[in-house]
Amino acid sequence: MILKIDMTSDIPIYQQIRNQIVFAVAKGDLKPGDDLPSVRQLAQDIGVNPMTVNKAYALLKEEGIIIIDRRHGAQINASNNSGLVFTKDFDQRLELLLAEARMKGASKQEVTTHLLSLIDSVFQ
Amino acid sequence: MLMTLIIISWVIFGIMAAFMLSYTKDLQHHQVLGVTLSDSHRETTEVQDIIKGYKRVCFLLFLLFIALSFLLFLPFARSYAEFFLLILVLVYFILHGWIVHIFQQKLQELKQEKGWIYRQNRIVRVDINVLKEKGKAGVSAAWVWLFFILSFLPTVYLLFSPAARELYPIGFSFIGPFCQLNIVFLYYRMLNSHTPALSDNTEINKACARTLERIRTTATTLIALSMLIFWLLFNLALCYREGFILIILPLIALLAALFFIAFWQQKRIRAAENYFFGSELQDESHLYEKEACYKWGFYYDPNDPRLMVPKRIASMGWTINIGHPAGKFLGLGIIVLVLAILIFVLYGGAKDYVIKDSGSQITIDAPMYDLSIEKSKIVSVSTLDDLPRSMRTNGYGGVNKSFGHFHVDGYGKCMLYMYAKGGGYVVLKLEGDNPGYVIVNGKTPQETEALYRSITEWVKIKE
């Protein structure tokens, strides 16, 4: 699995790391039980402060996507049923994105077609 | 002595010139003199003309400074030989950086004029599977640790040899292990340095990572070995004092070895990257501007948490981030240190030592090595035509004069105050052995003779 970090993006680096790991798990590039590199190793290779990677891992752990074990380090959570999927926060974020698309003039049909293609991309 | 100093300066100029010429090689992928350029742009006539101009200036600079070093044979420069050479080397370093800066500016102007704009955003690709296997393919760390331990051999020898400790303070024997420890630190940095993951195929990325790890750790291990060999030979030459040449030759060999190892490493890394990522490297869409924040020629980025950053041209080494709070102090400290060395060398070279008698004692007024000798402590006064083999343990050893703590064959620990053209020496034997003797002379044989007469008259003892 390849992480692509844009060092000049407005999106914080820890957020990029978190987002890409989520995508990788969703697409099956990272499977339950797979090891992730240590905080120090990943930070050194990207060229950032270890606190940045630590923050990304902490987010993922809070969301139940990874578990951190003292002996084995960070791993993708084998039991990925972390409870309710469509939380209030999920709905709010999706509603906001849809509202932005509508505000820019997209029709219901256009949004639906676009969403379906993105769904195909993630679930392929 | 003068010729030795001149030869050392030529070696320094030669190595700097070789480094300057290596900056035009595209060893860092799409970088010429630290400026980002695609392969196609690099091959244009305008860029090639700038590179040729740069090489011409490098050669001229080298020849100019070789010629300037001959000025040392002139009487006015000979009196301040050490200071003059130090200034020459410093000016060469400064000019070296300034010339690189000028030609970097030329390339930047050409890029702007031609509209050669590359992507500004920098994307770092990291293959997670490669990271998991880091540290498994390199040369074993046991070698650099072994070399570190072996560098303590001179210290062990000094611990068991009181005679050797008189020639060579035990504190100096820790310089070698300190340098080796830095190489151990460098080894681990090399092991953990970023490996490019340009392919979407993880197996190719892993193969490249293993190869690069092997090259980097081999280079670091060879550096450690070269430094260990130099350190042991250096100590042998000091302890057995077989001549200055046995110190100079290993030093020249070490500098040459370091240069070739660095060059070999860069070349092999480039070859490996071309082999594994040949097609990806042809695709210049991944090119991005690698320019960083520079102010007055120094790296300045208060948002960068690093204190030390690699220079724009990686083989030039590292530079301080003067935007970092500690960087300001470090930079200032280095400037103060260089000034202090310059002042010491100038003061030592310019100021003569003066011998005065004042009733019950003789005072020798020398820069940083003053000495007062009570008349009652003087056992005898004699003369010497030639000084036996001697070694400076703590003092100033210049072309025209030397003074300070010396170990002289047959005399042991001495305080020496001598002019190179003094003709002979006056030897004062003292009570005790720390120092056992004070050896002085005048600027000319006549002054030395007069000095001997005045001291014996003062002591009223003649041998």
C-alpha cells in the first residue's frame, strides 16, 4: 500500500495519513491483522515530526480502525465491526457535501450518478 | 614546515575543486548545482553553456589560489605564514559558496526566462510494505560498532604507557572514538533514510529499498574503516614520531577515500534508481521544485522544526536552519569560533616573545604561554647548536617561531621559546621535571649569543 502525502496541501498531514489508511482498508489494500509501520519509522520516511504520525494513529485507534499493541505495534483491527456505521456525524458530513454540490448547481440526477461511480470505485 | 603547510593547502584546494565539479553531475535526479531541471531542459545549449562556464571558473579559482600560495615565499608573507594560509583557505571556502550561488542564480533566471515551471507541490510516496522490511538488508551494524571499539586502542595504550602520556595527553585520544561515534550515528541515519517508492508494484519498491540500504550502509561502513585506519596510523606517528610525513600521507589518503566513497555512493544509488524505476523516472510529471527558503545564502525557515538540514546540493553536506532559535546561536557561535582562531593565529604569528630579567626572576612574555623563572630554581645554563627531535604537546608551532610546552628527546618536558633562524639555543636546567628545561633563543645567532651571556651573567653560573 502506497501513501501519497502532499506536503504543500491545505489538508493537514495527519489527516492525509488517516484518510489514506481508511481508503486502503475500505478497498482491501490493507486487511484486518496487517501491520502498520511504527510511528518513528513512518515519520522518518515521510520526513515529519513523529507527533504528526502519532496523531493520525490516535485518530484511527479512536475510530476503531486500528489497534495499538505494545509488542506488535499498530495493526488493522481484525474485528472491524465497530458498531453503528451511519452515525449522526456521518449523516451530517454527507449532507454538507450534498448541499455544497446542490449549491453549485448540480441536479439530483447528476449527484446520484456521480455518487454511484464513486461507490463503485470504493467497493470494487 | 612552510612547504608542508603549502602542500596541505593545495590538497584542500584540490579536494574543494573536485567537489565543486561534482555538483554539475546529475547525481540527485534532476538537480544541477542544486537547481531543479528536467533531463530535456538540462541538455539544452543554454544550460550546457552555463555548466561549462561554471567549470571554467572552478579551474581558474583553483589555479589562482595555487598561485597565491606561492606568495608565502615572499619575506613579508613568510612572517605571518600560518595566518596568511588560514585566510587563503577561508577565502577559498567563501568564494566556493559564492560562485555556486552565482551560477545557481543564472540557472534560475534561465528557467524563468524560458518558462520552465515545474509542479510546486511536493508529493512524498511511502510504500508501507517497504517500511516494514527496513533494516534487514544493510551491512551489519556490528562493523561500525567494532570500529568504534577499536578506536579506543590508543587510549588503552596510553593508560598502560606513562612514557607515551608525556608526549600525548590522554584527553586527545578520545577524539578518534568521538568521530567514530558520529559515524555510528550516521550509519543509523543512512539505514532509516527515505527510500523512493516510485513504482506501484510493491515488489519493485522493496527490491530497490534493499539495494539502496546495502549501498548506503556499505558506504558508511567504509567511511568508518577509513577513519579508523587514519586514526591508528596518526597515533602511531605521534607516539613513535617517525616524521610529519607519516601524519600527512594518511590524512591525504583519508580525504581522498572520503571523496571517492561519497562519489561512489551517489553514482551507485543513481544507477540502482534508474534500474528499478527507469520508466517512472522518464516520466517527468513527478518533477517538482525543490527550492527551499534561503535568506542571505542561509537556510531560513522558522516553521521547519529541523535544526540541521541537507544543503541544496546534498554532497555539500548540511547547513544550519537559522530560522530555528537554536540555529541562530549555533551560527553565531561558529562565526565567533572562526574569529577566535583567526585572532589567535594572527596574535601568535605577529607577537614576538620577550625575555626580561627583573632581579630575582626571569620573565618570558609570550602570547598565552608566559613563564616566570625564579633565579633559585635554575640549576645550570648551557648552549645547544641543534635542537634534538621534539614534539609540541601544547603550544604554538609556526613557520617562524614556536613556543609553549614541548617534549624534547633527551630533555623530556620543556618550555620552548625559539625562533626558526636563531642559530642555536640557550638551555636552562631547572629543579624538578615539570618542566625540566627551558630552551630559548634570539631571532639571530648574534642575539642568541647575547642572550646566553646576559642570562649567565644574571645567574652568575656558567657550565
